[in-house]
Amino acid sequence: MRVPLIAGNWKMHKTVRETLNYIRRFRELVSEVTDREIMIAPPFTALYPAGRELAGTNIKLGAQNAHWAEKGAFTGEISPLMLKECGVEYVILGHSERRHLFGETDEMIRKRLSGVISAGLKPVLCVGETLTERESGKTFEVLERQVREALSGFSAEELKALVIAYEPVWAIGTGRTATPEQAQEAHRYVRGLLAELFGKDFAETTRILYGGSVKPENIAELMAQSEVDGALVGGASLDPETFVRIVKYGG
Ligand code: PEP
């Protein structure tokens, strides 16, 4: 049984003050939710106060990236241990904005994943094809490369907390959502790949989230797909009144 995970990726939005105002409202709105996991990933600067404000609630704290080393001469980077101290539980890795705007490679993402796992944090590995790749029939090829390369060298035991987010790049921030059938097809492909790499049990227990213009209006039909185990939500997670409608899909 895979417990659904509804996660909000705030990207570069919200100051500390705005984060705290959001959390004080949102934690009331979702306080009764017990049958699914909820996570928010504010910017790095807000993580420590957010962690304190979320203590004792049913909302998990996520970060939007992490370096692989514990410390060192890596100007501008944040280590997994630093995140852990803030109360972070999940770390988003390989988001398409990191890949396409900041040049992160599959190899860098694999190293980041290794740092996150060593620190005992839970990775949310983002994968997804661009529009050109989809239109030229390369979707599965791209997903296979991203999954294989990011997960190479790890054991199923090391990856037991892994979450994968299928985020077609053409659907991120564009208002254009994958159809439930497109999501189901891509998730099924990724789950098949996980079975090949780490065994059937591993594949059956690993959650695969969908991300890309998820809204209160389309979450239920996406979650109705047997292979969709949750959502990674960008824009629509920035307003607590909107995000709660996504969290409470089907209710
Ligand atoms: C994201 O940033 O992971 C995302 C899916 O964004 P949006 O929901 O805004 O498309």
C-alpha cells in the first residue's frame, strides 16, 4: 500500500515572514488529514523557522536541492546535514529547472542523491522529458536515462525512502497538464524500470508522483490513476487555500 504524498515546491517564492504566515494558516486547514502525507519545500532561507513552526503538525518539511558533501569549499551550496538540522525530511533533486536553467547533469544528481541518502534524508528524484523529446518519440528513452543514471550504484536498501516525481517539462508552469492517461503511461514505464533494476517489491512500494500544472480541478482525475501516488505541485502550492484543495482531493 503506497501512502499518497502531496508535495508543494515553492521554488524561489516567499520570505521568512510570508512562510510563517502561510504555515500558520495551512496547518489549521490540513490538521484533520491523516490518510496521506503532506510536504512543503520553502526556499533555504525559510527552512529553519519553518521547521520550528511545523513541529508537531502533520506537514513534512522539504528542501529544493542539496549538495553531496557534508561541508567544504562549495560557495552557494547547502549540505544535507545543514538541511537535517532545520528539520528537513525530504529533498527534491534533479528538478527540471535545476537541469535546464542551471546545467545539472545526471551525474551531479546521482552525487546529490548519495549525499541525501547518507544523511538519512528522503530524496524526491524528478525526471521528465521536454516537448521536443516527447514529440520525437523519445519520452521513454529520456526517462530511462535519467532514472538509470541517477540510481546507478545504489542498492534497493539504500533507496528504500526514494520517491520519484514524473514531471514532463512541457507541463511545468505552463498550465498544460499531462492527461491522466499520459501520466499513467509514463509512471507505468518508470515502475517497470524500477522492477528491472531493483526487483518487483521495490517497484511496488516506491511512490511515483506526478508534477506539472497540478490544480484543484485536475488532481482527482490524476490521483484516480493506479500508478499515480501523489503530486509535486509548484504554482498552485503557493496559496494555502488553493493547496489545501489539492491535498484534500476526493474529499
Ligand atoms: C514544479 O515546479 O515541480 C511544478 C510541477 O510546477 P507547476 O505545478 O507550477 O507546473
